[in-house]
Amino acid sequence: MKSVFLCLMSLALVSSFNFQPVSAADKYRVGPDADQLKSIRQAGIDYLIKSQNADGSWSNPEILGISALVTTSLLENGLSPENPTVDKALNYLTQFKQDNGGIYHPDTKHRNYETSIILMCLVEANRDGKYDELIAKAQKFLKGLQWDEDEGLKEDDPAYGGAGYGSHSRPDLSNTQFMLEALQKSGLSVDDPAFQKAITFVSRTQNLDSKYNNTPFASRIDDGGFYYTPAAGGSSQAGTTAAGGLRSYASMTYAGLKSFIYAGMSKDDPRVVAATKWVKDHYSVDENPGMGQQGLFYYYQVFAKTLGLLGIEKLETTDGEMHDWRSDLFNKLSSGQKPDGSWTNEADRWYEGDPALVTAYSLLALAYCDPIPALGN
């Protein structure tokens, strides 16, 4: 399903980016060597298979998001739903289906997050309609969690259209982008009001002074990047400026750009153009720009997914340099893989000290790094 969607989106968007011509004599036009990529993927897969808990979960069994991300990473890297490890994981996750359509641990404060991640996992695993009913109910549940008129909000409220963890007092871009991806992958039309409401919220998380952003933060930085949330007084994990601006950072900027595309926004829309410029201004695989090493592997998976979705082969940055982002990311991840096949982040924030989660993030990123053969190969 991922490959079909990427193909369609690439055809629609590829013309808006500049690519560097390369010799047809090269084995690959862009991307790492296929055998080397396969090798580090397999090492990561082997680690996750060996580290699965007896009940089918990973790490803390009560944190379903980790197990769902791991399962999705295995599916996106070639394991079938019938694989014993994946099958055990799916059985574990689906036992948490709730009467309201959500799929989450009964003690969680992250109902939206867990349901979104598990919904994406079930879409990847769905064969012969096995999970159709669960998918439809989870989709409806997520739409019901969106902050809108049902919560007494008007469209000019900065929280309008967003999604939070499911219990917190305000929505945020990270949860909103997971919800949008889950809704898109589960087949919801971009014409559905849920997408349009979400775009209202996502537009207000962008540092762009425009008619789409009525927050007081829009003009204080105005660099086209994104931050965490404009709701409840506004917040950025990257901090604030002296003037009260909410600093942009890369993981949220890629999340915002990806959300725009999932919601069917044109590549010529000024919000997409501004976000793309920010990406070109802050290209890096050495850090999560704006956050350093914090949230680095979360950044890698949204970085790869967004650039793959946009159909970018080589990204031309503001300084005119061309970057084979697939190879750059592969080289970075390859050099940081541990002997047992896992990855971890020494900056242990947002659970990135957990090798199962970080290995899942790495595999999700590597799933978008397949090389593109040169002409004639």
C-alpha cells in the first residue's frame, strides 16, 4: 500500500524539485547499495525478533505505541502478517480493541496516539479483509477525538482541527500528523472534513505570516518551519525567542509538510513552498535541526517518509549542493548500528533510549531508502 501511494504522489509532485543528472553507467541513480541496505535492515529485523516479549509485545507491554511501531517496521521491511513474530504481535495489539472503536491500553493517557499507530499497523497487515471492521471503527474513533465543534470550539480557536494524545488539555502537531497518516492510509477521502479541519490546525503550527494563520506567533519568526502547538498559549520543544516566537524545528517541519501532502494540498500552495524552503535551509542527517540529538530517530523516520512521499531523488539545498538523502541517511544509520543489530539514542528523551523503539524508527526510515537503479540497469 505504501509503495502504490508513494508512486502516485511522486508522479504528481516530482516536477517541482531539481535533480542532479547522473551517469547511466552508475549502478544506482540514487540511494545506497541494495545489498548493504538489505544487510543492515536484516540485522535490525533479527534484533527485534529476538527481543520480542513472550506475550507478543516489546519493551513495556503497557506502552502499545512501541509494539505497534515495531510491528509496522517489520511489515514495511518485508515480513508478512503470517510471520510468527508479526502474527504474535498483531494478536497482542488487537486484544486491546475497545467498544468505542479505539485500540488502546485501558490505562493509557494516549488513546489517539496508540489508536493511530495501531491503525496504520493493521492497514499494513490487512489481507482478505481480515481487519476491515477494526480499521473502520478505529477510523471513526479518531475522527471523534479531533478538536472541533463537538468540544465547543469555533474555527478561530488555535486548537481547532488538531489532535492530542487523547487525554491532554490541548492538541499538538505530532499527534495530529499521526492521526492524519492513519486516516489517509485507512482510506479516508481527502475531501472528508477531518482533513480540512486538520489543515486549519497544521497551518497554525507553521511560522508563516499568512491568511491561514491567525495566531500571534506567525510573524515573530516567519521562517516557514513548524513547531509543536499553537494551542493553550503555544509551545515549541525548541524553545522561544526573546520576542516570544516559537522556534521551528525539523521533526515538526517534516511532519507539517507531510500532513499538507496527505491532505491533498497543492505543491504550489504558499504553505508548502515555505515549508520546502525551510527543509532546504536546514538539511541534516547529523542532528534533528533545532533540537540537536533530541528526538533524532523520530526525525529520521519522518524525514525519510516525507522526502519519499514528495518523490525527491536528490535534494538541492539553499547553498546549491545536491544531496542523495537516501545514501546520506543509510550511511548515518549504518555507522551507528550496534553489533546486535539495534540502535539507541544517547539523548534519552521521548523514550529514545529504548532499543526496540529506536530500532523500529530506524527500520521505518530505511524502508524509504531503497536505491533507484540507473537507466539500463
